[in-house]
Amino acid sequence: MSALGAVHESSLREIPVRNVWYLLLYAWDLARWERSDKVPTEESPYLLGLLASMLVESCRGFLQTQLGRTYKTEQQEIRGVRGRIQFTSSLKRQSFAHGKAYCQFQELNVDSLKNRILRSSLLQLARSTAVLHPDATHQSNLKRQLTTIYHGMDGITVIPLSIALFDRLQLGSNDSDYILPLAICELVQRLSMPGGEDDCARHALFADEERMHHVFESFVRNFYHLHLQPNYVVKRETLQWPDDYGMDSIFVPRMNTDTTIIHRESKRRLVIDTKYSLDTLSSRDKFKSDNLYQLYAYLRTQEHRGDEYRSTSGMLLYPAVREAVDAEMFVQGHRIRIATIDLSKDWKDVERDLLGLVEEDW
């Protein structure tokens, strides 16, 4: 076993942009795009260039069919009556004397927040010097495509973009086509439109440990959920403390697993705790004690629930670049494994290694 050192910038450059894209797709629960022939990962060596290309591809459908419309409240003086009459405004304007009424009503409109974000993001990317490609012709074509789709959304207001806007978004059941492009827009905004030939966007993404912790956790869970059906149940699980005194749950911290995998026939259980940090081992090259204690609590506190819980396996899973860790312990009836997944490999090898970690446990 070799020590897993810090993931430095030089190591981050070894993670192919294709792998970054697939990682994000699984984290966003949009793996249906993973095998798409329209994913230009080979043509986009930089992350922002890839995000711009995928925004173009995912927005084309809006122009081929129809932009999503939402109800918007309108107030204006009209002939006849529509919606609710605003009597005070109508009297002030003397609308009734002219056979009109000042009304408030709902109207379907394409100038919604989601469409404003899309159009504004297209313009921002088209004007950005950070959307790079070593081939000047390819870069020029991408800028032209961004501009063409921007103009195709004429009539939609361009607005200043901020992270707060995405918190205000409310997507309905008919907005599934918007999930991917809006996720791309949010990620681009969070990366603050960095530039530079070293693809600073990729480094900015991986250096944000809090965000990447959630991305890596969601990626692992959604990957197994997709690939282990129908023989396994894959889910997040809330574990209860076996407290005979009945301490009020308000004061007791909840235990939420990152990923629990249960074999449908044998009922064997595996709890995976995913960890992401730029330094996945302590300075003395020992496994981090707080990570082990957390996983240990998940396993031991549930033993009272039955035989399958008394033999539950646990795994600490870290991302790595080039160097690997794969170690096992057997602690009081529980198999505990500490493993890494190498994100610099070809994506098919990443998938194979992830599936191998689970298959070896059964």
C-alpha cells in the first residue's frame, strides 16, 4: 500500500475533463447524458469549454420545439374584463368611462427566470475570454453557436447573474429539460468565470472541498444506484441511536449514511462513507481517526437490529490520482475497508473499479 498524498494542482491536471464531466453528471443524477454521442469531451480539453459546448447542445431543443413558459402576473388597462378588476386603479384612470377596466391577470410568458438565466449565461460565455480551446477555429465556432442561440431567445430579458438567482428557481414537473442546462449555468457561475490556459475552472472546482465533498458523495451513490439494479437496494439511510433512556431526538445528532447498499436476496449490507479532501491521509500517513470512528459508529450502533446488522461491512472511499490505497480490517465482526478510486484513469476503468469494490464484498 502506498501513501496517498495531497492532491496538488499538478495531479489535478491529470484528471481528464471527460471524467470531470461524468462525475458531475452522476452527481446531478443525469447519467443518461453519459453515453451521449453529443458529448464533445474529446474536442473540449478545458472544463469551461466543455460546459459551454454542453450548454449549447442542451439548449438546442428549446429552439426546435418551444421555450418553457410560466405564468406571470400582469396588470394593465384592457377592453372588457380579464382576471381581477382593480377598481381603485380603474376609477383613477376613468377606465370604465371608456369601456375599459384596469385588470390583474395571469399570462403565460417565456420571459421567466429560468429562461433569463439561460440567455444571460449564453451571452456571458460568448463574451468570456475563459472559454478556451487550442484550436482557434473550434473556439470561434463555439462562440458563434453561443451567440446564435442567444439571439434565438430574443424577447427574453438579459439579467446580471448571481448565485442567489439559482436559489429562487422553482422547476415544475414539466421542466425536466431544464435541469441539465441550469445545472451547467450554476456551475459556471460558481466557478466565477476564471481564465487561463491551465484550465483554472477545473482547479477551482476540485479545490472547493465542501462542494466537491457533496459532488463525490452524490456521484458514488447515484453511480451504484444506476448500475446495481435490480439486485441491490442503494440509498441514503438514517440510523437511530439505540438509546434505552429515550433521549429526546432533538439533542441527539442524527447519523446519515452517504450510501447504504443492501443485497436483495442475502440481505447483506455495505455502508460506504465517502470522503473528499485535498489531503486524504494525515501528515503521519495514518488513516484519519475521525473518519474511522464515524464509520465504526454506523456499524456498531445498529447491531441490535438483527444478524444482517451484526455483520454489516463498512468502507471509507476516497478519490485519488495515480496512487492507490486498498486496506482491510476486521473489527468485532465487521469488515472495514479503506479504498480509493483513481480519477485519472480512463472512465471505463473508473467504472470497472467502482463496481469491483462492491462485487468483492459479496
